[in-house]
Amino acid sequence: MRIFAFMIAVALAPHVGATESFLVPVYTPTPVFPPELVKTRYAGKVRAQLWIKSDGQVREVRAVESGHPQLAEAVEQALGQWRYKPWVGTVGAPPMNTITVPVIFGSHGYRRFNTEVTVGLGNIRCGYLNHEVKSARQDYPKEPLSKVDVFWYTGQALFGSHVAHLRSEPQRQVLLEQLGAAIPMMVSNCRSNPDRLYGDYLPAPIKALMVGLAEQAEGSE
């Protein structure tokens, strides 16, 4: 058992030459919930892909999945303003990086409806995950829970370009297996604590690789 644990620890350690996370958020404004959709109580989800240059500027934002054109527009407008700490000259870091960011409008499943906008995998409400798990069990009872969108997005992030620069493919495969093994416990924890964040229950080695948001100054929106 100790030998197995040692092998896991070695597999999860950063490989030689790997850089620590070079995507350090500086300015990450939250998309504005379109007023027209608030009036009609329309909740939805957008997944946006960002191309970030080594000077920290976002070169392009593209909504790759969207429940409504106005939501896609709101996300592209806000995320196009995002800025990161420049990493020009950082050893092992690429000249450009790509990440995919989920944005949830209305957090349906968490409450009947609200105007909350959650940005990023780690910030997704447990209540929203509960909604997805419930829907998956009703609509696709024979499918594994790993195919639930939130878990699938997490697996995709582990094999995206950002994490690929930080961990080798065997290391990322170990992380993916760790994610799969943790799903039952995460589902149970979120069911008991719908107000908590999905990221609170991610395995620590995975959570450490998720790109976060810039801290807001006190009193800012």
C-alpha cells in the first residue's frame, strides 16, 4: 500500500522543467446578466474559449456553447476585458495559451431563479451540479456520472493546453482517474451542501490546477 501511494505521489509531482501556473488573473470582470433575460427569468449556460497572449492580454474570446445569443454576447464582452500577469520570458511557458471558461446565468437548480452569475469551474454552485446530476439520472440512467457536464468539463480542463504545460500526459491521466474516483463523494457532499461551491470538493491536486479569478477590491462590484 505504501509503495502504491508513493507511485501516485511521484506521478502527481510536477515533471522536470514544468512551470508553475503562469496564468495569474489580474482583472476578471463578471458578465452582466442581460436585463431582458432577467425579466423573462431565463437561466442558461455559456462556455467560452479564451486565447491569451504572453503579455497577459486576451486576443480572442469565442462562445463555443450557449443557451442564448444575448448570454453569449455578454460573456464575450466581459471576458474580452480579462487581463493576466504577463509571462513573457518565463521558462517553459508558451507564447499563447487557451482556456475554456463556463459561465452560469441564474444558477437554475440552486434556487428556482436568481440573478447570480457564476464564472469558472471551481465557482459553480453545488446546487447547479445537483440539478445536472438529477437530470442525468432521469434522462440517461445507464450513463456514468462522469458524463455529467460539470465533471466532463473538468476532465477536458485537465487535458487542455494550460494544464498540458504544467503536467505530463501520464500525470494528467492519473488526475483524471482521481477525478473519477472522487465523483461519488463529490455528488454526496454537494447534495448535502447545495450552497457550497463545486471547487470546495475537488481533489486538491486538481483544484490547484484550475485557473481562478482575480480578487476583487473591497467595495467593488
